[in-house]
Amino acid sequence: MKNNNALFLAVIGVLLACFILALAGLLLFAQTPRGANFLAGRTPTASLPAATPTLPPTLTASPTAVPSPTPAPAGKIVLTCQVFGQQNHDQICIMNADGSGYRLLTSDEPSEYYYPSLSPDGNSVVYASNRLGGYQIYEMDLASGTSIQLTHGIGEVNAPEISPDGSRIVFTDIFGHLSRIWLMDRDGSNPHELYSQAGADSLDPTWSPDGTRILFAVGAGTDKLLYTINVDGSGLQPVSADFHTRGRTDWSPDGQWISSYAGSGFRWKIYLLKPDGTQLHQVQVGGVGLAPAFSPDGQWIVFTGYLDHPDDPDGCEIYIARLDGSGVTRLTNNTYCDWQPRWGP
């Protein structure tokens, strides 16, 4: 009888131990997401990683989405300025990129000077003048104010621009009432024709930033197309069959954009497009704008504008704006016309 009682107590002890272990396991299971779902009568789901927003392939996630600020404009701007009252003789002026330091570089009336352009190092300016009869190209040293004549007897010339490496000058030569694109060495030697087209003007050349190609306009009247060409005269390529420019253009320092303008008189608008003719769009500057040129950092354009005096033929002033048309700032405020700006270091 004693053995039977001992066996009974042992069985009861084993059962009690199993119950306690089962209860503890159930309590631990209930603390897990799967156990909680089961006890609540919910169907358990697989655990997923945290969701990541899907972005267009050209964008990247940004915690702030604030664009980086455009640097303040720097460098100097040369321009043609009509400073002798009613006679409006064209002269060359220069100023800082914020409009300060405005001053005359030439002042010998009745001679005329126009189409200025700064050298890549910012130490000199090239321009066209009729100071000795017939328009020729000159270069002025900004430190001394002295100038030298670079062309002699090759026609009426204008629109000079020095190559990025400082070794050559591209310009326009007018012969037989038609304009042609010419090249010469920096000192005026080796002048030669680069391109011409029968019955059409070829004008307003500008260098690519790597100095291998030249951009210019070709056409009759105000209906011109943009072309590029290698410096040896090969590889002529149209930029766009859809954009008809008035002529004056520039090539951004990074090579990504071309600036130009189009439209009829006092309805001119500024445009940007890629060198392959794509992404053509108007730069909204709030009024009439023409002859745009890029800043040395490529973040701004300078242009001739009739924004404040749209109905005054002599109301043209120099303005700058960011490439998206924002930040329009007037730099000049004169009773005569300021025009043909070019930006340099």
C-alpha cells in the first residue's frame, strides 16, 4: 500500500511539472509578434523590411531637397557704350560683374569702337574700330591702356574673340556685302578664311570651351541657323534646324549649353539649347533681351535688355540673370545705350 501511494505522488508531481513548463512556454510565445497574432485570432504575416520610397531613375533621395545656391557673379564685363549724346558714337566700356567700377576704355570721338571681348586671362580686350579708317581689330592691354592694331587691309572686320588657350583669334570679315568667318594668330599673323557661304552671311563666331570648334550663325537677313566647325575648316555641323537666331551667341564654359536670341525688332527673346540642338527653351527674363553671354563659372548670363524702357530705342541697358531666368539685375543706368556685353575673368 505504501508503494502505491508513493507511485501516485510521483505521477502527480510529473504532471504538475509538465503543466508549469507548458504555462511558461505559452507565456513566452504570447510575447512574440506571431504568438500575439495567434492568441488575438489574427492571421500572422511575414516580417518585412522598412519601406523605401520609389524615386524616378534620374533623382536621388535628399533629406532637405534644397538646391545649392548659385555663387555670386564675379569677373568683369566689357560692352559697347554710346557715350556722346545725340551722335551716339560707339565706345568700349568695362565694369565689374556687380555693375561697380564702370569706366570708359576708349574716348576718341568721332572714332567708333564695338564688339569687345575679354582675353581668357582677363588682362586685355579685343575689339573692332575705325580709328584709322576702315574697321580693323585691335587689342588693348588693360593695365597700361595701350593698344595695337592686329589686322591690316583684309576688309571690314569685327566680332573678334580670343581662343581659350590664348593663341588665336576668330573674327568676322565683311567682303562684298557678305560676312565670312576668319582665323588668325594672336599677333595678327596668318589671317585666313575659315568658312563662307555663297549668298549668305556667316557671322558672330565664338569658341567652344576646349578650343577645338567654333560656333557661328549662317543665313540671309535675320533668318539664320547655327553651325559649328573644326578649327581646320572640317566637320561643319548644323546645331538645330528649328532655331532661327539673330546671330550673337556664346558657348558655356562647361560646353553644355549655347546661348543666343531670336525674334523681330524689340521682341527679341533669349534662348538656351544644347550643342546638339536639343532642350531648346526660352529664358524668361521679364522682357526684351538679346546678345546673351555666359559668366566665367557658367551660372549666369549677361545680356542687353529693354526691361525698364521697352519702348525707347535708346533704352537698352546691361542686365544679368541666372540660367533659369531668376535673379535679374540691372547693372547700368545711363541716358545712352549700353549693348554687346561679354563676360570675362
